[in-house]
Amino acid sequence: MYQYTEFDTQFVHARAAQYRDQLTRNLAGELGDDEFRPLRLQNGWYIQRYAPMLRVAVPYGELNSQQLRVLAKIARDYDTPSPELIQHAQSEQDKIGGISAPPLTTNYGHFTTRHNVQFNWIPLEKSADVMDLLATANLHGIQTSGNCIRNITTDERAGIAVDEAVDPRPYAEILRQWSTLHPEFAYLPRKFKIAMTGSVEDRAAIAWHDVGLRVLRNEMGEVGFQVLVGGGMGRTPITGSVIREFLPWNQIINYLEAVVRVYNAWGRRDNIYKARIKILVKAQGQVYFDEVEAEYQRILHDGAHHTIPDHELERVRACFVAPPVDVVSEAAQREAEQSLLTQARNDKAFARWLQQNVTSHQNPGLRVVTLSFKRLGQAPGDATADQLDTAAALAETFSASEVRVNHDQNLVLPWVRVDQLASLWQAARAAGFAAPNVHLLTDMIACPGGDYCALANARSLPIAAAITQRYQDLDELFDLGEIDLHISGCINSCGHHHSGHIGILGVDKDGQEWYQVTLGGSDGSSLNGDAKAGKVVGPSFAANEVVDVIEAVLDVYTKNRIGGEHFARTLERVGFETFKVAANAARHTTARAAV
């Protein structure tokens, strides 16, 4: 993983000290709330429904065990609201109609879809202490919020994926250094998100970002970028358009300067809902592309000061150091693999775990293992302080002290020896992390929703819990196969409902929680086809109808699929209308049952 330099460490500590000074002046009344707001936002501090929310950046999704333990300490010591605040929040939740609220939880972190960790209950007066603590582990919240270039994300298997053409992490780190506190791009029309992959399989959902980058090699073996621009979810879901099929790698900063500079000049600031670059690209189309190219040519003519020299790439690449992992000999590897096959034949649970949670590695003696944080009674992506400590211990024992956060809100162990898989499975099962549901229906993505977020129209977590409760039978889950189910509590789409095979969006109707269902979305992976937004299934459904609707949709799938056909393919072949009719029929069935 990335080895932080002395400059990195000094920078993070300096930023924490700046924030402490700003907070002190704000609490003393010397810095007004309006002036303080952009300062705290660019350090990752929001004011949410009941308390501040902190968003911590995890570049490239990589965390070492020390950093995990620091996150655990924050969860345990600082994510602790007063009993009076919890009681007030719970009473407010009880007033929301439509569905019963689960108990609000504290002392935990929440992993997001974009390599961040969030905390929901830290008092603002303690926020500077938390920033200092984060800095001790080279962690921070810099530019995790605000109208700036946000945390740059990659594939959680970057540097180890068998389908990888080029490791994207050094290029992402160069872009991180370029974009951090960039004076020209500190106050863009709206937030700006970049995602990058170097693999055939897109595990970073690049088409759904303001800029998506695929690092690849051309026929000559030269490294470059396919550049997509104008993707995003929200009120107007749009997938990115290819603006450059192949850009030489050393020109990526110059080209992104042009992309963001034109957006900064043309992007709307009069309407927050039309301020994202996707709206500009949709409205201007080729005119925007031409202006970007013209700006890029001006940059080249003026000296292209951000052309990346070979030695700079090598300097950054040297910061990504593979951990010391004992080499597994070919003979030991064959013996271990045979032992795993024998154990799998005799233990169905272990066989399923190997199938769903374990995947290949560039080093044939190693494997990549996903720890599932999706379980009954716990919100998707949540990890308690104790669970964070346990994950750190598992990383130290089995994965060279490293974990990675993936797009699906789970943790990944990237350096597991093949001859230690059986022992890891036992340890992960004891910790509750070995559910073999990775990529299955209950491995859903969900935002915190109305339980915590001030922007949400409805709660997402009770819906996630109800679906998880309904689909606890592993035989049924494995029969259904890989299905992406995504839930958002509002149109901001933090749960990426647009890209789910099945998407659920919370909406408000006269103070009641209702839910819109979409079908046929895709994040752009090879299994799901090109990235696209799902289609809406008729009017929204009441909270108590949602599980029946999902069940009806899946019944149509199982009755119409051919062989081992995946959900997305059956939907495409059978047609959307057949599924829509079944979903709306479930509404009426639920209504009659209620009467």
C-alpha cells in the first residue's frame, strides 16, 4: 500500500492544526457559522439531522491495521452522543410514518461506496481532537466534502487483480497531489468526483463519476487513459461520455486541467440541481468537448507545465510497496489447494465461502478475501468499534496488516496465503465476517438514509433490514445468484440506486415514507453490461409493500430464466413490462392482506 512520506505527515498535521484554530475561533464567537461552514466542510465535517457527521478519506481504499485501530478508537471514544440526544432522536424517528424505526446505533463507523469512513455522532466541540487523532495515522477528511475535487477512488484490487493491465494507484496518487487544495478548483460550481480503474472488470463504477479514467495499453504497449466525462446520479442520472479514447499518461493532469477549467467557467452556480458537470455535458455536448480540446491545446502551447516526467511517476510508484509475504512454493500451493478442495467437499458452508468471498490474485500463492459486513441486525457498511479492532487483528494475522474498502461497503484482505484460507475462514466466521453472500441479494448497498441524514426523504435502513430478514435462506440466495440491490434515502443517490439491478429510492408523500423501485440498472461491470440507469416501476410503493414487490420481481425472474441466466439477462430478454406488472400486482395483494 501507499507509504506516506514525511511531507504527507507534516501536511496532514498542519491541516489538523489549522482546523483546531478555526474551530476554536468559531466556538468563541470570533468566526461566524457562515464563515466556518466551508472550512469545516473541506475537512469533512457536516451538520446532519441530529449531530455532526465526519467523513474520513481512505485513498484507494487502503488501510493498515494501525489506521483501523485509530478508526476503532474514534468510534469507541468519540462517536458517543448523550443519552438525551439519543432519546430525542429516537422520539423524532417514531413520528415518521410508514415504517417502524430500528434503534439508533452509536460507537461505529460506516463504510461508503467511495472509499470513505463516516461517523455520525461526534460532538463538534471534540472535532479538533478527532482530527489530531486521525493525523497520528496519516488519516484526514481533507476535501471529502465541499465543491472541490473529492477523494479519488480506484478498484479495491488495484495492483493485485489478475485482469489488470496497469496498476492505477500511482496515477491516482499523482492526481490526488495535484488536486489537493488546488487554488483554482477549491470552489467549483458543485462537488467533483473522479474514479479510476486499470482492469478489464470495472469495479470502480467509473462511468457514474464526473470523470472516469481507464488506464490501459494501446497496440504499441504504450500506457494511456480512456477519459469519460459527465457521469453522475442524483435527479438526472447520466453515464459518462468518452471524450478521449487514448490520452498519453503523462498528459493526464494537463487534460484534466482543461476539463475542470471549462466546467468551472461554464457550470451553473444559480441552481444547485443543475450545477454538476453532467448537466453541462448533456446541454452542450460536442461544444463542451471542443472547448475542452481547445483549452488543452492552449495549455500545451503555453508549455504544458503539468506534463508528468518519467522520474515523477517512478517516485510515486516507489511509494506503493508490496508487503513482505512469505512465498508459497508451487508444491505447497498445490498441496494447499488440494486440501481446500477436500474440505470444501465435506463442508458446504466452507465451499460457499470459497466460491463467493475468495478470488484470485496476481501472485498464484495468494488470494483476495472479502469480509462481509452485511448481516441481520446491522446496517450495510456499518462496523462497530470492536469489529474494526477485530478486522485489524485479522489483517495482522492473515493479510500483512492491510485491508481495503470496496465499492460494496465491505472490507477486503488483499494478501492472504492460500495455505491460510481455512484458518482465516474459522477466524472470520467466529467474528461474524464470513457470510458467503458477497454479490448476492443481501450484499446490498445502502446509505444511512433518514435515520441520520438531514437530506433524506425516507429511511433506507429499515427497508434493508426487512429485505435481509426475508432472504436469510442461503440455498435461496445461491439459487437467485448474483443480484445488485441498492437503496437510497433520497434523490442524491448516495446508495447508488440507479445502478442496481434492483434499485430502491425513498420519497416523501405528505410526510409519509414511500419508495420508488427501479429495475435494470448497471454499474458497468462485465456481468451487468454497459453502465445504465434502471427504469422506474410505476408509482411509488408504501413501506410495507416493498418486500412483497421485491419478492414478486424475483419470482418473475426465477420462473422465466433459462439455465443459470443472471437477473440482468433475464430482465433484458423477458422485457421490463412483465416485471412491472408483477410488481404492481404485489401492491394490490399487500393492500388486500392489510384489509
